[in-house]
Amino acid sequence: MNVNPVHEVIKMYKEGKYGTNQAIMEIGMPQDILIEDPPCLRLIDTRLMEGRLHFFLYFRSWDLWAGFPSNLAAIQILKEYMCHEIGVEDGTITAMSKGLHLYEYSFEFALKRLRR
């Protein structure tokens, strides 16, 4: 079955299902457990509340230097697109990761950013 979760969530909200807990976009698949490096972003859960679309993200692992800024920017663009399609205002992003980290190659850059 070929399903586009972004379009399905937009459709749910356009049909007036504002309070649903079903408007979640799964990134990960059960078979990902078998691959060496499964996707870090696993879920984008959504909530339409008081006319605003909110995202709740779960990353199993997240590279603070190379992933965090670009991931949040891309996800914000996705949220803005969905807001436009649904006809609602932009809301918040709440993000969680059990493995936020810096790789050794980025230590020097991170320390310069912190002015250390």
C-alpha cells in the first residue's frame, strides 16, 4: 500500500478531526531494526489546537551539530506547508531525543561556537 502520511494528516484535519490522536506520521518501519543505521527521526506526532498546528518529534538519535539545526529547519518548512494546506496558523515544535550527541569531528566547531 502506497500511503503519503503528510497528505493523510492534512486530509484528517481538513475533514474536521481536530482532536484526534491518530494524526501521527511514522518515519520508522518495523523492519528498520534489521538495518545497520535506521532512520534517526522516528515519529512526527501532530496536534491541531486553538487554530494552530503543533509538532511533537521523537528522534532515537540526534547529531547536535550536523543534524539538529538542519532537521529542525526542514521540519519547520514541512509544518508551514501543512499549515497552509489545512488553513491554520503555525504552532510549536516539541522535540525529544534519547541520544542527542556530538561527534568528535565537531568538537572544535562546537567549542568555537561557545567561544571556548
